[in-house]
Amino acid sequence: MTQDIWNFIFIGGSFALYIWIAVRTRAATTKEYYVASSGVSPFANGMATAADWMSAATFISMAGIIAAEGYNASRYLMGWTGGFVLLTTLIVPYLRKFNKFTVTDFLGDRFYSNFARAVGVICAVFICMTYIMGQMRGVGLVFSRLFDIEIWAGVMIGASIVFLYAGLGGMKGITYTQVAQYCVMVFAYTIPAIFISMLLTGNVIPQFGLIGDFTKGDGAPISLLSKLNALNADLGFAKYTDGSIPKLDMFCITAVLMCGTAGLPHVIVRFFTVRSVKAVRKSACWTLLFIAVIYLTAPAVGAFARTNLISEIHGTKYSEAPSWFKNWEDRGLIAWVDKNGDGVMQHQKGDAFLKKPVYSPDRVEGGPRVVTNQLTENGNEVFYERDILVMANPEMAGLPMWVIALVMAGCVAAALSTAAGLLLVLSTSISHDLMKKIVSPNMTDSHEVLWARSASFAFLAIAAYFGINPPSDFVAKTVAFAFGLAASSFFPTILMGIFSKRINREGAIAGMIAGISLTLGYIIYFQFMVEHKNYWFGISPEGIGFIGMLLNFVVANVISMITPAPPQEIVEMVEQIRTPQSAGSATH
């Protein structure tokens, strides 16, 4: 069978499964639509939460960043895994005890204000829209490669599928679809890693391959990381195990990813689907286990991809370039320009182009696609988007066609699972938190679900546009901005709402506005408005959310001290949330 047939079998089969689940679990009430009637088992919810959490940024981009940056990419591993521990210990058990549908429900009731609820809705929209852009871009990349179509067409196909099963099934449909998607993802990520580990190092376990010896070829065995360091150094790159990001920025980005994880509304709401606080803790343990399977494999996948990329490209004549290179070149995601006229691809330190390559429709006979934009003066002749490395890795390693198709199915599952969760938060922010709680309190269940589905369509159309025209060059960076917005708005406010009885509505509202405004303004200014990146104290837009978070804490506490204390019923609510039955009172 051809590669196209294998692709259609795996992708078509997975899509049929997702849609069948959505039809079988169609939501009829708001409780089914928002929290799956709070009847999901901890095991199933743990698997669904892992799928919701492991987005296109995790599946597609994280290993790609690890491949390209080595040590620097550890910020994603540390931040995202550490953040999930914060989420499951400091946030979700208490919010589940509060027993509401959404995060903004908590903000509106805890801070006794519809204005606080409205600010929460605005923050949720900014966070989730920024996040979902990256998912739509990831879907477009996969479909572009799979079906030999333009990225925009791939985005539109993915958006249609998401709307079908997320808009139809709500949380009830999404939950069981995500269970299936996790199964697809875990096999798609680990099976190729096992194959490549055996080919490069002889180890069947990828993690052992990462720290083992490189045995491929006729040379004497050498540590894989030592070989990778040598390959990078020979081409002028920093050693794979060395870092180049300033320590302050590295700390801020890691902290943002950690705290942003604990403030992501689409992950928090997943824990509202189980029956009790005890079930939340069990579900959290299952989730961490399921996430660990992929997160502990990602460093090995990144190292393998980097080794294969350099070995396959550098010093190879374009006329003898592997088929995978030309396949991705046709998609505009890899480019080569022969700067010195020797017909050999030179991959070394520096950018091959001043900006992302722009292609004409022409291809030189027997040669590369024609690139029309300006080149840099350094010797690097190869450009590639980091997002493709996980997808291209099986092709680079020469794995069977069914493995390549499985990886593609996993990439699609990762992007669709998170996009569906984000879409649910966006739709419920409008239907429940805005329309039901503020605009029309007497709205019926059926009208509320109709508003939710209408909002889903509108937000998905916007996300598709930005998936086609992304504000950043690769998926994970776009997603990192969402974590900054969550860290500077929701995380401090939820934390103070749970653990401080003195924080009042004025402080919470002022803190959220100050934190997200600083973060969003900094991202927009340095990402889109200036060419010269003279960051404050060297802190990049990916890390500025940490400063926004600190500003939120400071502003909220200062304003709360100079304004009236919360009403007594709010203080009692905080005590009830924080303490189990038959325990003493909360202390602060």
C-alpha cells in the first residue's frame, strides 16, 4: 500500500471514531454540556485530561524545540510538568468543592460581583483564543502534509471536525473523545521513538537510548549526547547540552509556564466532571501518570530528530536529497538555497533567510523551489520550521509507512483534543457566564445550549483565521503567550480567592486587569510593533507573564487593604471551600 492509503486508514478511522462518540454522547442539558453531569470516572477523566493538556504544542512542537535548542527547551518540560502539580494540589480540589460549572463562576461568586465575572470572561477569551490559534496551526500543518493541500485548507478541515464533535457533544462528548485521542497519541508518540532508539542506539527504551551510546554505522560507539554535541559544534551551533537563554529569562519563562498551567481554564474545568473532591485527587494521579509517558519520551524524540536531521541534510547534494526533504519543501516548511553554487546543502549556524522563505510557484528543473525573498550573508543554506520535526522524524529514520501514518494521526489527535477543550471554555464563557449569569438570568437550558453552540462557531472561525495567519513562527511559542496571560490573570486571583479571606472584589478586579494588561501589552509591543528587541531586563514576551503575575498579587493586596473587607458570607464561603467537614476554621 502507498503512504496515502495508510494515512487515510489511520486518519479516517480515528475521525470516524471521534464522530461516532460525539453522536452517541450528544449533550441535551447544560450540565451534560458543561461538566458531563459530573459523572466521569477518575481513570477516564485522567486520560481525557492528559489528552486535553497534551496539545499540538506538546506533541508537535515540544520535541521540535528540544531538537533545535537542546538544553534551552528544558523550560517547557520543567514548567509544564511542575505546573500540573500546582494545579492538582492548590487549585482544583478547592474549586471542585465549590461545585460550579466554570472558573469565572468561582470568580463571580467569590468576589460577589458580576463585573469580576465579566473581567474573568474577557481574560478567558484572551487566554483560550491565543491557545487555540496554535492548535489550529498544528492541525493545518498535519493536513497539509497528509493530503498535499495548502495549510489554510488543512486548518478549515480541522476546524470543521472540532466543531462537529465539540459543538454537538459538549463536555460529555469531548470527554470520551479525548479518551480515544489519548490512546492514539500515546501509541503515535512512543512507537516511533522505540523504533528510532533501536536504530540509533540499540536500546528498545527511548529514555535509555538518550543516555546510551550511538551505535549506528561503522564507527566506535560514542555517547549519543556527546555525538550530538560534536555535530552541533562542528556546524557552529551551541552544544546541545549548553544553554544560551539568559538565566533571568529562563527562570521567568519556566515560572510562567508553571503558574500558567495552574490557571488554564480548559484544564481546570476537566476536574469538574468527576463526582467528588476525593475523585479529583484520584483523577489527578492518573493524569500525571498518563502525561509522564509522553513527557519522559519527548527529550529522546528531540535528540533523535536532531541527530537524524543533521545527518540527513548537511553535506548532502540536493540532487541526492531524501524524498522527505522534497515533500516538506513542497509544503513550504523546508527550504534550501544554493548560496555558493556547489549543489550541496549546508546546514550551519545562522538564518538562511532574513525572514521566513517566500516561494514562487516555480521549481528549478531538478532543483529546489525558487525562493523570492532576501537572503542572509552567513553560510547557512537550509531553513526548516521546528514544528515539522516530530512529523518528519519517522520519514528521516526510514520507518515503515504505517508508523508515519500513525504519527500523523497522533498529531491530529493532539491538536483536536485541546482545541475542543478550549472551544468549550470559550462557548461556556459566553453562554453561561455572560448570557445566563449577567444578561438573561431567566434563560432556559435549551437557549443556553444554543448560545454555547453559536459561540463555538464564532470563536472557531476566528481561531481558524489566526491558524492560517499565525502571530508567531511556531506553535509552542504562540501557546506560550497563552500561559503568560493565564499566569498574570487567573492563577493569582484564584489562589488569593481560595487562600485569603481579605482579598475583596475591588482588589481582585484591579489585580486581574493590571496583570493581563501588562502582559498582553508587552507581548503585542515586542512581538508585532518593534524590530529591535530591547526587552526589559532581558525578559522576553514568553516570560513577561511572571512580572504580570507579581503585579497582580501586589495590586490586589494593596487595593484590598484600602477598600472595605468582603462580606461575612464570603468569608464563610472561603472557610467552607478550604476546610473538610468536622475540621476547624480556615486561619487567614
